[in-house]
Amino acid sequence: MRLGILTGGGDCPGLNAAIRAVVRTGFARGITVLGFRDGWRGVMEGEAFPLTPEDVRGILPRGGTILGTSGTQPSGIEGGPELVRRTIAAQGLDGFVVIGGEGTMGTTAAMPDVPVVGIPKTIDNDIGGTDASIGFWTAAQIATDLIDRLYSTAESHNRVMVCEVMGRSAGWIGITAGLAGAADVILIPEHPFDIELVCERIRGVHSERRSFSIVVVSEGATPVPDTMNLPQYELDENGWPRLGGIGQLVAAEIQGRVRTETRVTTLGHVQRGGSPVAFDRVLATRLGIAAVDEAIAGGWGNLVGLRGHAIETTPLVEIGARASLVPPERFGIPEILCV
Ligand code: F6P
């Protein structure tokens, strides 16, 4: 058997652990694993190179991806799926293990004749078919550590600290790091916020026995229509809005309305960098092993994911409709205002 492997979409901690697991499991089962650079772009260009256990030695704790990544989606490019088919034939591949997020999985679902087993990764944790995607718990930990640091400086200066975290359409990083870091307000994309309610909450916190507060804002959070301006987002090369900036606008509103000095910290790509936490290392390793076994069993077109403590599969065609969002019952967590 010959398997191709690629990483697509934004990088995250844990990708290398998954690549290592696929290569080592493949080797143990007598499978040849071929790497492709920069996601589907490398497949369309037909550049493949063999990967052996020696090639992946020492990469488990390393951030990023040794394969490189891109958001290239063959299904959105004229002739793209045909180039993928050509590479399959030229390299004698039985199929691919694709480590990706929603975009990458969407493209695989749009090429049903291309044999793929999917492994979910994204710090946003918004992909269906798994309780956690590779990278999420590392990003949540990084954000929590940084909120802890903001807490002490907020307290010293009696300031409001607004902390913008990633999370395009799902507020998992915001709600997780916000809870873990004892934030006073958490704003997530799933629920439009009312800036006046946010300010009321901050005034309430300040009138108790302290006069500082922490506000966590997911980059994809939006105000209730006609209550506040939104940043003007440029589009990236794949046509997605390049998010970032809502924290600045929220901070300006808070400073103007609450009349308390307010500062903003945008965590940005630091959330995606560096070494994975133990949970992501183990998850990535388990999913890598499961993906190879799924391919051997002929389970093409499936995503391997974590359900409770078990690894289970979900058809890739169902993933798009099963995006994982923060459920409404979490919006009203006591002491936290996800207005
Ligand atoms: O990986 C998902 C994500 O982190 C989103 O939260 C964010 O909007 C996006 O990636 C930014 O990615 P890039 O700057 O690499 O386009």
C-alpha cells in the first residue's frame, strides 16, 4: 500500500506529532508513506518524497509542520481535481491521509473519488466529528497563560485589559481561556454582544472590591447590529476576511463609556506557535495511528476523531454541516457575561 500525507490550512501545534504517528504506523504495517509539501498545492504539482521513521525522529514536540501547509483547495481551481488524480496515478497511491481543518476537509468532500482519510486540526476547534481538534488545547493554554499575565498588570494599574484571541466562527479559545483565566467578560462569535451590557458588567465589577477587569474577545465576535462599528476586514488569498481588530474597537468603547483606562492585547499567531501540550501530542499520535488503520480497513472518505475517550469515524461529507460551535447553554455561565 502507498499512502500520501499532507497538512492543509493554518498550522497548529501537534501537526508534526500526527505526521510522525502516520509515518511510524505506516512503516510498522509495511506501508510506503509519501509526503507532499504545502497541502494540496504539492499534490497538484506532483512533488512527492518518501518519509521514513528516520525522517520523523525528534519532531513530536516541534510546532509547525515539516511538510509545510497552504490553503490551496483543488476543488476551487479549474482542473485542480484532475491534477490530483494524475498524481495519484503517477505515484501509484492508494489514497491520502489529510491533516486539515474545515476548508481542507470541505475540499476533500468535494472530490469523492479521491480516497482520503481525514485528521482534524485547528486551534479554533470548530470542526465537526471530534470533541477536540489537534492544536486547540495548546492554543487555549497559551491564551490562558497570557491572560494570567494581563491580570497582574491590570490589577496594579486599575485598568480594563481587553484581550483578543483567535476564533473565526467558534469561540472555543475565548470561552476556555476566559474561564480558565477568570475573565470578567467573554465575547464569542456565536452570540452578538451588546456593548452597553458589557460596560454595565464592568461597572458592576469595579464597584465591588476592585477596580480592574479582564475582557476576552474572540476575533470573530460581532456586536448586535447598529450598536457599534465593525473593523473593515481585507480578504485573504482564499477570499476569507482577515480578522483582527475587534478588540481595539471594544476597548475604545469601554474607555469612552466606563471612563476607565483601557488597554488592548491581541494575541495573534503566538497562539498557533511552539510546542504542543501533552493532550495535543497524545491526541495527534492516536489520530495518526487510527488514520492509517482506517485506510488499511478501506475507510476512505472518513474523518477520525475523538469522542469521549474513544476514537470514532465520521463521513467527511457530513463534516461541513456539523461545525462545532460553543453551545447556547454555555452562554450564561455564572459570573461571565457572554452577552
Ligand atoms: O487557524 C485558524 C485561525 O487561527 C483563525 O482563528 C484565524 O482567523 C486564522 O487562522 C488566521 O490565519 P492566517 O493569518 O494564517 O490566515
